[in-house]
Amino acid sequence: MAAKDDPRQLDERPREILRLIVRSYVTTGEPVGSRTLAKTIEWKLSPATIRNIMADLEEEGYLGQPHTSAGRVPSEKGYRFYVDNLADSAKLSKSDERYVSRMLSESESPEDVMSRASVVLSTISRNVGIVIAPPIGVTVLKHIEFVDLTDGKILVVFVSTSGLLQRKLIRVGERYTQEELDKAGRYLVEKFSGKTLTEIRNELLRMMQAERTLFDRMLSLLQTWRDTLDQEPIAADTVYWQGTSNIISQPEFADVERMRILFQMFEEKGRLVKILNECISSNPQENVKIAIGSELGVPNLRDFTLITSQYASSDHTTGFLGIIGPTRMQYERGISIVEYLGRLVGEMINA
């Protein structure tokens, strides 16, 4: 993420002009002209004076001008300066807090909490809400079951110590009876309960080399599961998102190609998690991280903003949540709901 601008780079008048332009453009989606600002600004400035200030802001990279005769719109640099220096303190309204409480209080499981949280993020921010469960590789085992689905398919049901439930379908080349599968599940819980899947996988490899004859079939099953996790570390049921229709309704995304790029990112879950992880790790001291345009590091996402936070489960694993939408978004509202849910989701999963 880019470094914050020095607030001393702009004097009081340019700062106020930039603040008003950002807020007006976020609200209307229309370029902002000097006459419009002259009617709303607290100081009595002529449109000519305001035009001069806007021209200076454009020259310094804070504003852009879509057309020669049009007003100005915030640039990526302008949005960054606004978020860092001009945005109001992010605090969720009482009505939003009541909505969040009503939605999440009806959750029946950690998975339900995450699913409902994605709806809340989307509804309040009017963008796409995303919640990602902690990565399975660092999740601590509490219980595991293998269920024979016939035709070489086996369902692996994994429960972590924090109560998160994850399911994975694997394909095996040889036939296993349900009795063998039950035995494998019991053995894994007895031997490895309280360890992460990464630790379990390493131990299984060692055991397969030292005791291959004794545990060949059972450990072959577990090895297949391990290989499947390596090939697809992000399961479909660990990523929750809601609100793509909010994006579709934005005028910036009437372009079909922009929409295709966004939906492709949602489908490529590994890529989405990588972007979120990089956004979080760029400044771990901040509770809420904001990546605007090029700060996402993906050229095709230069028209988007991502606001993210972490939440922690009782086994000290970390998940992500946040919103993604056009750079022209209501930043204060987005920041407030991401910050609020970053705390609340972790508390509810650990309850």
C-alpha cells in the first residue's frame, strides 16, 4: 500500500476544495464544477478563484478532468489523501449497529456467522462484502470424519477447535469400506487432535516412510487428502461474498469487460485471498487497511478499492473480511462497518 501523503502538502483552502469534490463526486457520480462548489463552500470564493485552486490540485495529481469542458473528479492520489487526512472518523451509526446485531444474533454456527457477515458488509457499504475463513493449513484439528460416497469419492468432514466446519470431496483410486474410513478418522483424532493440518501432514509423511506396510491403506487415504489440500488450499465453502448486484448498478461498471474481470477474480479464490493477504500484511499495525486502485497491485483492478480487516478465532488462526467496490465509494461508511465486524466476527466465532 502506498505511503500516506503529508497533510502539510495542501493548505487549508485546497484541502477543503478537495474534500468537497470527493464527497460530491461520491454522492452524484458527476464531475464537480467550480460553480457547484461556490454554492456550497463555507468561504465566499468566486468561481474563478475556485477554478484556479482546482487547476492547482489537478496539476499536483489530486484531480482529473474527464473532458475539457467538464468539472473535475478525484484521482487515485486524491482519494488516498482524502482517506488519510480528510475523511471523518469512522463510527457505525446506532441503526447500523442494531441491524448488525439482529442479523448476526440469529447465527447458528461459525459458518453462519461468516455468511451473514458478508451480507451485512454488502448491505451497509452497498458494495461487495467478502468474508474468508481461516486457512485450513493452520487450523487446529478437533474432529475429522471420512464418508464413503461410492464411485471412488470420499467426503472429508473437518472440525477445528474453534468450531469451524469444513468439507472436502476427494477421489481415491482404490475401494475403502466405511469401517476402514471410520478407523482412519478415529486414528487421526487420537493421534493428532490439537495439531494443525500442516503439522499433521508433515507427521504423516514421516510415518508413511517409517511404517508403510502397517499403515499403507489408511495413510494412502490421508495422503490423498493431503495432496488435494495442496492442489486447492481454498475450499469453496470457506469464501463468502454477497452483493455483486451492488457493483452492477454502479455507473462506472456499465462496461462489460470491467465486470468480467471482477467476477473472474471472485471465481479465482486463491487470487482473491492473495490480494487480501498482501493488503493486510502491508501494514499490520492498522486495524483497517485500504488499498486504492494501483495499490492493489493488479492492473485490471485499478478502478477498485478494497477495505479489509482481520478477525481471529480461538485457535489463533486468522481470517479476513472486507468490502470491494469502485474507487468512488463512501469511504467513511465502508471503513466503519469493516472495523466493527473485524472485532465482532472474531468474538462471535469464539463465543
